Amino acid sequence: MQESLTIGQLSARSGVAPSALRYYERLGLLRAERTGGNQRRYARTELRRVAFVRIAQQVGISLEEIREALDSLPSSRTPTPDDWAALSAAWRERLDDKIRLLGKLRDELDGCIGCGCLSLQRCRLYNPGDSLAGEGPGARLVLPRPDVSRG
């Protein structure tokens, strides 16, 4: 086996607390082997998995979805750049949608906060007379409209 890392070494190298690493392991996001003394040892390749988990969490992907994605990687060998690219391609459209939504929120939130009313019921610029209430709950001008044909 290649050089392995203790949980403390993996924590120091990844910047993730040992308690979080143990939690990730319980969820199946990380793999550790045990020594004769029942201590965890992580392959260096687990550093990539930890980085992937942390980044995916930062963009709002659930731990369950992350686990499913990691389960799609080969277990018999170290994932290649092509393996990681295939995994990320599955999320590309979703991430692009999130980027568009964040840009729209950034651009439109300034106007709403700058106006000072902070009321969708009284806003004369974006929602006179609360006309959007008929379309349903939520931030109707920012969130994408649901596709009713997808039922």
C-alpha cells in the first residue's frame, strides 16, 4: 500500500476537523483502513475526495448527492482526470443554473434594498399591488418559474 495518512495528518493537510472526517467516513464519503491497533489510515488519494466534498458542499450540493457521485468513481483504482471530469459534467448544468441565479440575485437585490420599501406588497417598481401573489409563493421575480408541463 502507498504511504497512508493518520486522521490527524489528513485533518492537517485538508483543513477539515477529525470529527468531520469521521462523519464523512460514516456516510461513505471517505474510506479508511484500520491498523492492528484499530487506528484509521487513509490513502493519500482520500485528500482529493475530501477536497471534492468540501467544494461540492460550498455550492449547495447535499452530502447524499456527493456520496452518490463518489460512488460512481472506480473503487479498484485511483480516479483519473477523465473520471473526475465525467463526474463534474453531470453537475455542470445545475451549477450553471446556480451561477445564473446568483448573478440575478446580486444584480436585482441592490435595486430592491436601495429602494428602501423592502415590501413586495407595496413595491411600485417590481410588484405593484402585489400582482405576483397570483403566481404563487416565493421570490417570483428571482427564482425560475416552475415548468408546469413537467408534472
